Amino acid sequence: MRTNKKQYSKMVKNSSPKSHILRNCIWAFFVGGTICFVGEVLIKVYTAYFNFSVGDARQLASITLVGMSALLTAVGWYNRIARRAGAGTLVPITGFANAVVSPAIEFKAEGFVTGVACKMFIIAGPVIVYGTLASVIYGAVLFVKARYGI
């Protein structure tokens, strides 16, 4: 059976699941907001109850969020939340932790070095490389600007 582009587009549209954009946006907003809210609560707890400075409390909150994300990924809950919330779980620090832990868990049967240690950098590696490259370029631009007043 030969179909033209118009017929093919119609067939794809009819067989594709319907998207619930408003519902998806609401879930993403509330889940992402909840992650950020937990981070803010952690900062307040670390400053009020443990007498850390605000800077140290922010670092500890980030570390705690990464740990919580890794733990939720390891037990399989992070992916369940992500299926429902979509982009709401891509809050940078928790989404990155999930991206590093997921391949490591998936390939743990291959051994510690070749499975866990190598596979976790499949996704994280390019992010680290390009993030470092971008920061070097940004630093060079700021240096030239400060040095030569450009």
C-alpha cells in the first residue's frame, strides 16, 4: 500500500496517544516546585537547627538533594515520579543525579569498573566536558574584558 505524506500524517495523528498539555504542565510545575521547596526547607533547617552559615547550608541542601535523588533512582521511585511529572523532575541538580545513577544501576551486573564506573559517565561525561569547556570560554572572555576593558 502506497501512501502520500498527507495520508501518512493523518494515520500517525489518529494512532498517536492524545497529549494532555495542561495536566502535564500542572504536574511538572508542582513536582518541580516541591523539589525546590524541599531544597529551601533544607537550607532553613541547616541554618536554624545546625547553625551552618547560609552558604554552607546551600551546599548541604544541594548534597542532600543529590543523595535523595540517587536513592529514589536506586529504588525505582524517581522514574515513577518522572513518568507523571515529566519536566518537573528535570530540576538541574536532581535530574543530573538521576542521569548519572540510572545507567550505573542498569549496568551493575557487568561489574564495578566496566559496568557501574564506566556506564554512569555515558550521560554525565558530555555534560561535564561541555560544562567545563563553557566555563573556560566564559572565564577567558571575562579575563579579556577585565584586562583590556573591552
